[in-house]
Amino acid sequence: MPIEDVLLDLKKKIEKNLPKGVSITDVEFEGPQLVLYTEEPRKFADDGNIVRNLAKELRTRIAMRPDPRVLATPEDSISVIEEVVPKESVISSYYFDPDSGEVIIEAEKPGLVIGKHGATLREITKQIGWMPKVARTPPIKSRTVKNIREFMRNNLKERKEILKTVGRKIHRECTSKDQWVRVTALGGCKEVGRSCFLLSTPESRVLIDCGVNVGSDENMTPYLYVPEVFPLNQIDAVIVTHAHLDHQGLVPLLFKYGYSGPVYCTPPTRDLMVLLQLDYIDVAAKEGKKIPYEAGMVGKTLKHTIPLDYEEVTDIAPDIKLTFHNAGHILGSAISHFHIGDGLHNVVFTGDYKYEKTRLFDPAVNRFPRVETVITEATYGNSNAFQPSLKDSEKHLQRVVKETIERGGLVLIPAFSVGRSQEVMIVLEESIRKGLIPNVPVYLDGMIWEATAIHATHPEYLNNDLRKLIFQKGQNPFLAECFKPVDSHEMRKKITENPHPCVILSTSGMMNGGPVMEYFKTFAEDSKNTLVFVGYQADGTLGRRIQKGWKEIPMAGKNGSTEVIKMNMDVQVVDGFSGHSDRRQLMDYVRKMQPRPERVFTEHGDEKACVDLASSIYKKLKIETRALTNLETVRLL
């Protein structure tokens, strides 16, 4: 059936199910949702059940759009909104889009703008006709969030056309009589880096992740040239499980070579993805490496990105529904559940996950309506890969900081900008607040402060304890006075020229570049100071060499010369802050999964870790398993 006929049929069904006296003028697909146009937005606002009942009846997501002729002027609308919305919400800005009939309201407390069960939003629509959307005013100014919001506003018309094209493709008619499901491994199997998989059926092709292996020139990119994937314009959707570069660093490359479809991820992943992609090409340019794509491709990716919240069931292809669930790995990281056909098969791609409550996140979700196949990470899949408890790790960090400060030294912590840094920040803030460590400044250098600002913009993606602290008690630990962002070369110079007891959190996490090197050169020779590793140090990195006990470190000096740094700092390794599940948690995740899966495939670990984990799941849980190999295609059904 042609798509125009599908829409006509839907319009008739909707009109049949509308209450008496309520009408619509048109229907159209926009991305995964069906948009209804009406000259009577106030009637829909009067009864919130109309849209809910229609969505249930049609089994699809529905959005309302008012006819521009029935909208109040922006000036009058602002006056009404400010009367209806409590002043405590602290509205910071408005943006009116006549094409969509939406007004975006930015507020410090968006919950007060929404009201109980959306009552305040409905009241706004009843009075002005506009459909209000609420965004949180970032409590820490974020250049990334500001630029993304402005970019999206400036490209609304183009985005609307993109969504219309996507929507019509999603809702096309299924034509094949065959039924099968296959997964092709394109990267990240029996290795860490360049994660990429293709999930395919007779009707659809969905790419899950498209990462870059930044540590390897030979095996940097996934196998995107194989016939299962190429040409790229045959792919229906790209799913990004989380924002680390080894999972999303090459998504803009897809657009460079012909992909023009949607990218699905959570809202925080979208923001972090832009931050890390722009930084990746910036660093590559500075290091004289080949840049895989230009900044313009990051913008093109952004125009095609459709953010989805956790637990939101969404059609992404004629025969595939996607639901994201919390993965507990980094902000916005998602376990991806694919429901294929009409109950035909269910596949879970875990991405990277942490099956334990941490300072930032609740444990990864492992309960699903249905699941037959699981594809799981195996980073710490080796039989001896156990980590200390978070409580022991925190005590270890507190002890190291306290002892270093008391002897007049400073603590230098190389850290990744996203994830580990924020975990450590929360521990340090609480330790200072409770008097467990001295009240010293905690300097944040590199991209850490910008990544932290994105965390503060999306508190609903943090764990229950942090959400209660922020929403109910009005305390945001990221805004604590102890944190001092290093926002200029002059400030960094001031810290290095005037050593004083403090903690410095700085990128890069493996000491293979970044501002941490400047601090290291300055403070390495003083035995009062301590270098603390809280993250994994890969082979070949300076961090790994220091861990191995190197005492003389050759480093690039001025004018191309080499200088040798004498390493006298105390070196401490504080394990337990990893965003990955250790061996015990990996086994528990599968063992406690509901319902019990029929088969499990392992990936995202070295060969030994992937094989070891697969073997143990088979022996102990009696589930069919296998360690996937790059370039193989496995039939699931």
C-alpha cells in the first residue's frame, strides 16, 4: 500500500475514535511518531486522554501540532505562561517555532513547568494554542548544550523534512514473506575498539554503534565496505549505545559516504557525542593525523539524530521496535532491546554496562518483556578479572588524598572526561563535606568541566540518590565550591608555578597527551606528591609504563629535544571506579536476567576474555554461547 494511502487510512481511523466535536485537519509521519494537525489544540489539551487512547489504539507514538492560524502571538503567550507557571520554576528563555506550533520553555526547574501529570502544560495550550516543550536550563553553563540547542533551532525546517522522510520509511509496508534474523560482526569482536554490528531481517538493516579504535592505525575502523552493509544508504537506522569514541566516533563518517537515515540515542548521549566527536577531529588535526571527517559532518549527524528516553518503545523500521534501558556505564548509556516482527524474535545488545549501583548510576537493567538472544560485552570476562568493591575503592582514594595533603603534597589524577571523572568528583565532594579529607581545591582541567556541565543538564539520568539530592533537597554536588575549573592557560600556569595542597583531575586518562602532561612534568620529581590512576591504562601508554615502575620518563622538550623526567611521585592504583562490570557482575547479569535468554554471544574484550566468559556462561548456566569473530554473520532465527 502506498504511504499516502496508509496515512489516509490512519486519518479515517483517528477520526472514527475522536470524541464528538473534536477534529483534525491532517496527519503526517515525523520520524518514529505520527503527527496530528488540528485547529482545536485547546480541546486536546482539555482532555489528556484523547492522545493517550489514540496511541494505544494505533500502537504508535502520537504528537499534536496546532494550525498556525489558532496561535496567540509570542508576546501574549509569554504573559500567559508567566501567569500560569509558578515563579519558582525560574524560566530563562522562550523559543517559538510557528512551523511546528511548539514553544520551547527553558527553566531551572522544568518539573514546575510541566505540572502534575502534565496539567500545567495542558493549561498553557488551552490558553495560547501553542504546544509547550520544556528544556532544563543548564545549571553549569555548557558551550556544547548551548550550541546544540541553537543549531537545532536554526535547522528546524530541514530537520522537519528529514523526519518526514524517516517517518515514511519506517512506516512502509512489509513486503517479504521470509522470516529470519541475522547479526553481522563488523568490529569490536575479540578486541576492544571500533564496536559495530549489523542487525538484519528481510525487511530492514540496523547498524548498532560505529566506533573508532583510536589506539590502532591498522584496525582503526569497522568493516564498513562489506556487502552486508554497503552501500550505506540501504541502512534503515543507526543506534548509538553510548558516547565513548570506540562506540560512536565514526558515525559522522557514515554520512560522508552516503548514509542519510536516523541516528537513535538518548539525549545525554547526543550531547556527549557532539563534544567527543569535535574533540576527536581537533586532536587528530593537532597530532598531524588524517581527519576522518570534517566538523560539518558532525552537524549533519546532529540534524539526523532522534533522542529517545529510557523505556520508550519506538518503531525504527517496518518490523523492528527499539527500547533503551539504563546501562549504568556512563551518562545516557543504553542497553538496546530490539523487538522484531510481531513477537518473532527479541535481541538485547548490552553495549558497555555496569551491573552494580555506583555513585552516579543505578545498576544496568536486565529485565525485559521478552528476550531470546543477548550480545554482551566481555571487557573483564577473564576468570580472574575481579574488582574491589566501590566502598573499598573510595576508602583507598580518601586515604591516599588525606595522607598526601597532610605531608604538604598534591594529588594528580589522570582521568577520562566522561564517567570516571564525575564518579571521583562525587566521592571527593562528599569526603570534603563530611570532613574525611581536608578542604582543598579540586581543579578540573581538560574537557572534564564541560562533560560535567552536560551531566548537570541531565540529572534525570543519574541514580535515585542523586536525583533526590538535586530535585528534593536542592543540592547539586557538581556545583560544590571545592571544584575549580581550569579555564585558561594562565590559570594552569598559576597552579604549576605555585604548588599547594590540592587535587588535580585532568585529561587524558592514559597520559598519552592532554593538560595532565603539563602537571606531570612539573610535579613528578617531588616525592611529596601522588599520582593516582583510577582508570584502565592500555599497553603502550605512558600511564602503563609508570604503573610498571619506570623511574625515568623521556618526554618531548622544547625545540624538538628530549628531556628526561625523574619520577619520584608516589604512584597509587585505585581500582573499582570502572564503568564496566567485572567478571562476577557479567556472570550475575546473565544469570539473573528475566526472562532467561536462549543464547548469549560475547564481544568487546580481548580474545581470552570473550572466550572465557562465553565458556563459563555455557558451563555454569547451560545457555548456548559463542565468542563472536569480526566479519562473521550469525543467524539468530
